[in-house]
Amino acid sequence: MSSRNSGASALDLSSCAREPIRTPGAIQPYGLVLVLDQATLTVNARAVARPELLEQLGDPLGQPLDAVLGGVLSRCRPVIDTLQDGASQFLGAHPVGRAGNHHTVAHRIGRDIIVELEAPVAGEPGSLEDLYPSIRRFMAAIEQAPTTQALCELAAAHIRELTGFDRTMIYQFDPDWNGAVVAEDRNTVLPSYLDLRFPESDIPAQARELYRQNRVRLIADSHYTPVPLVRVPAIADAPPTDLGPAMLRSVSPVHLQYMRNMGTGASMSVSVLSEGELWGLISCHNQVARRVPYHVRTACEFIGQILSLQISVKQRAVLVEERIARRAIQVRLMGRMAGDTDFMAALGRDQRNLLALTESTGAAIVHRGECILHGECPSQHQVMQLVQWLTAQQMDGDIFCTDTLPLDWKEAEAFAGVASGVLAISISQIHDSFVIWFRPEVVRTVRWGGDPRKEESDEPLSPRTSFEGWKQTVRRRSLPWNDVDRDASLELRTAIVDIVLRKAEEMAALNEQLLRSNKELEAFSYSVSHDLRAPFRHIVGYSELLWSSAGERLNDSEKRFLDTIVESAKSAGTLVDDLLSFSQMGRSTMGQIAMDMTALVDDVRHKLDMEYTGRAIDWQIGALPKVQADPGMLRLVWQNLLSNAIKFTRDTSDPRIEIGHDRNDTEDIFFVKDNGCGFDMRYVDKLFGVFQRLHHVDEYEGTGIGLANVHRIITRHGGRTWADGQVGAGAGATFYFTIPFVTGDHL
């Protein structure tokens, strides 16, 4: 209902939704209403349409039930006495003076018993049984109706046949409570409203709630004069009487003006419910005033209930079919993921089912900074912007969906053509990880029954002076997402999270095993290297003693054998020392202090002077900062890197070693660059491993543990190591390591 009268008595449309429609204080003039006190069954209020009845039968106000209207209601006392709160009961037809038999219904609301007596209609059916053939035809017809649309068309035709109205419509609500006429049966007296839409404000929330509670509503004449409800003085100041369930209850003047502007003299509505909620209305209109007898209304209510049940059944069947189809898709996707720990790759191998799961045209999977697109999607950059926006939203249960993304987020205007609709599930509580489905913009034309924007005008409202079709082009909106889409996406989320969690648990278990193994290996290598140092020293020592004491008696071959023993023992001893040092790197405690890296490099370089005696090396040392680190460990890092640079440039004619520094937002970056023999980048991954050598031992000496020590030390400081190089004399290599601004033991 949305209307105002023009002129001085203009009706305020904005107050329509707040109007006390349950307590109008009046009735329609087609009978009489008595309001009884539930405890005493005396009449506290009454509304009587025909004054002559008061003259004939006396004023019932203040009288007991047995005495009013000539005592015709006395035999109804047992039923009225036991009426439960909120219940209604048909009491039969009772004579009211010379006005004929009135159909009588009692309602209880709290302490009030409302008894309404409705005047008879000429030629009305004597009972509901008289209408049974029509009801039976409808029940037989609906068994053959294949769709909800067919059901609605059948109901419209049968209701119009029963009531004789000029036009009968089936009016369905959308999720925003706008209504659309989905079926219609009419003659030529009133215009067609088929496929027209009407705004939510035409039937406000409190009116919809009354339609849900009371299945039938009749306004027999849009020009009627209300009959006031007169109360006994004792309750004159009490709260207004709730006439909500009464058929004779008077209606809002706003709604009556709305009907007159529509060109209808009478209207009747029958509620259609689905799963207990208001699905729509069977709305009947007549050009002139028309009363519908009680039994006919009862038959219409019965047809409305059958229609409600059939709509619920068909909708439930469609829903079940949809869910079964989506579940089959879900099973196929889960089968893809079951044998693969990389769910992104698994889903990508079945793009068709990924999109079919939510009936989308595109999908994006974003996980740990990686973005993979499938189908018709925005660009990767736009998707990552969308992810940032989604992260800032309040998601309802790890899911977000909208069919109007450009209206919700202005930046989405740029890609509305492919993604006006978005359904997103969050798959991580820590990272910005989402699976996002897209639906494109669907430009469509909506026909309204009049321009709904008129309500926004500040001018006095003439309610719906025109109900001619008004066309609106709807843009920046996709097809809506439904519960099946949302549920299917959430089930996929559960499957993905299970895979990610299982993988995380497996990795945690593996890491625990590796840590335990590493500690055991470190303990073993420490023990072995420590125990082997003495035997190798003994071999070298006794071999040198043998040489000095018996060297004169040895021939050349024996001397060569002895030299080989000494050299091999020394090499083995060096290897043992390096192993011991490597194992100690993992066992020793870090003592981090602020240290001058320039001074440390200079000291290490001078201690390595003996390694390049007689060679002119061009040292290029840049300014190095102070860092927070363990000085003993960092000394070993520089010693290994500089020693390697000296060693691998010894065959270079003009050796050059550069030591430098750079910095980013989180760490200091140091490098040692030489122009030596270099290395093949195909084997760069082997450089920092234990016993990994890229040159033969005959070319360049070494144990293959030095760079492994560098990697372990820098890792414990929370830093990184890497290298770059080329093969060939003078090609050179560059070794990098970093020290974070805030360091820590990261073993």
C-alpha cells in the first residue's frame, strides 16, 4: 500500500507502513462485531452496521453473551468458553433479527473474544459441499500440472470461476519483497497486469505479516463507510482492540484510495505460503463492488492451501534435483583433489566442473600470493584488488556473495561485463586465500505497474494514478546466487580446507622427523669427527717421525708412499675439522651483538694474506653497515667466502674481488664477487649442500663443507643465501647472503 490523497486531506504515504492496521477501531459495513471479555463473556465493545438491529434487539454493549441478539449465541457458549488464545472457530449461521442468518466466527486474542457476524449474500451457496465439484476439478487438474507456473495459471482460473471477479492474479514476492504478477485470468473489464512488478512499499511488512497469519482478506467496496467500534466506558482508555483476525476489520484509507486509483471497486486476496513463509498472493479485483460469500471464501482458502502445498512440493523437488546434480559435480571435484596435495592444480584440471558447481562463467583461485584464472574473469591484477577488498569485508560464515558487485564496490565498474556477480569462499584464516566465482552482467528490462520512483517525490502523492507498464533497464547486475550455489561452494570449501589441513599436518610430522633426524645426525657427526681427529693426527705424526728416522734408508717409491700417507691423513684431518665445525654450527648458542661488518671483513682478509702470497689481487671493498649478529659465526662466513674467491681466481691474470652491500625494506644484503673460473648455473642448487663440489679436487682443493656452513649460519640468523655465476676463465661468480634487521635463531 503506497498512497496519498491530493488536497488538504493528503494521506502520508511514509506513515502507511507504520499505520495501526490491526487496530482501526472500525469495521466494514457488512455485519456486526462483538468484543467479549474472556473471563465474563460480557460485551465490552461492539460495531453494528445496521442501526435498526439495535432498535429491534437492543444494544448488546455491557450485556452477557446469553442475552445479546435475542440469545441466539447462547448455544455457542461451550465453544467460545474453551477457545484457545490465537485460535478461530466457525460457529455456524445464526439469525440476527430480520437481517437473516449471519455466518458467525469467533477469534480469541489475549483476554478478548471477538465474535463477528457477517450478513448473508443473495444467492450464496448453502454449504461448502455445494462447491465441492469445483474444488475436485481443481485437485484433478493440479495432478497434471508439470511446473509451478502451470499450477499458478490453474489456480487463477479456478478462483475467478468460483468468485466471479473480473481479474484474478497470482502475485509472487522476490527476496526484496517486490511483487511480480506471474499468472493471470481475466475478462476484458480490467487491464492485464501480467508480468508487471510492484515495489515492496505497496505491501509493507506489517501487512505481509497479516497476510501470513490470515489466509483470506476481502474488501467488498472501495467506497464503503467504516462502522466505528463503540466501547463501554470502563475500557474507554484501554489500548485499542486488536481486530487483526476479523474478516470485517476496516482497512486503511490509504489502501482504499490505492484501490480506487487502480480502478477496482472490490478486492480479495488469498495467501500462498511455502515452508511457512509468505510466497505470494492470489489477488482478485472487480471493477464494481462485490461481496464474496463465506463458503466461497472458504473454498478459495482451501484452493490456496492446496496451491501452497503443491508449490512447496515442486520447489522442494527442483531443489533436491539441483542439489543432487551439484553433489555429483562436487564428488568429481573431490575425486580430482583426493590424490593431489595441490588443490589449485587439481581444480584447474577440471575447469568445466569447477564452473558448473555454482553455474558460473569464470573462477579464480588465490592462494599464498598465487592467482589462477579459469573461464571468463577479470585480469589477475583486478582479481588481486578484489581479494584485498574482500579481506576487508565482514564475511558471513567464510562466504561472500552479491549479484551487484559494481554497486557494492565502485572499482568493479571496470569489469562489470564479466563479474557483476561474485561468490567467494575464504579457505584460510591466516592468508588471503579465496576461491571466487564470477557471473557476468545480465542487462534486462523490468516492467513495473507504474513508476516506483514516484514515492521518492516531495510533492503531495496521488497514489498510483497510473498503473500502466513502466519499463526499467537493469544494469550492473548478474543472475542472483541461490542457496544451492552457496551450499555447494561451502561444501567445496570444507573439502579444500581438509586437504590443506591434512597437508599441513603431514608437513608438520615430516618436519618433526627431520628435526629429530638432523639432531641425531649432528650428534653422530660431532662424535665421529671428534673421535677421528686424534687418529689422523697420530698418522701424520708417526709418518713424519718415520720419515725423519728412516728416510735415508727408503727408496724413492717408499718415500712417495710415505708422502701420500701424510698428505691423505692431513686431508682427512681437514675434512674431520670441517665436519666438526659444521656440526657445531647447529649445536652452538648464538650470541648476537652490534658489530662493524667493515672491520670484520678487513680482519678476515688480513688473516688470509698467506693464501695469496705473491699474487696481486685488486680488492674493492665498499662501505659496509653495522649489523646485529653472532661475530664468531659471521667471521666464519666471510672466511669461507673470501677464501673461495682467492682460491678460484688464482688462474686469473688480473684477479679482482669485490665486497659490497645493498639494502631492502627488511634486510641487509652482502655479496662477494670475483672474476675467477665461475660455475655452471645448472648446478647452482648444489652449491650450499654438504660435500657438494662443482670442480674436481685435483683442480681446486677443498672439502665441500664451507658453503654448507655459510648457509647454515645465515639461516640461523633468519637470512638467505644464493649465488650467480658463469663458466670460464674470468667469468666469475657472486655469492650473496642477507642479515634481517631483526634477527633470530631460525634453525
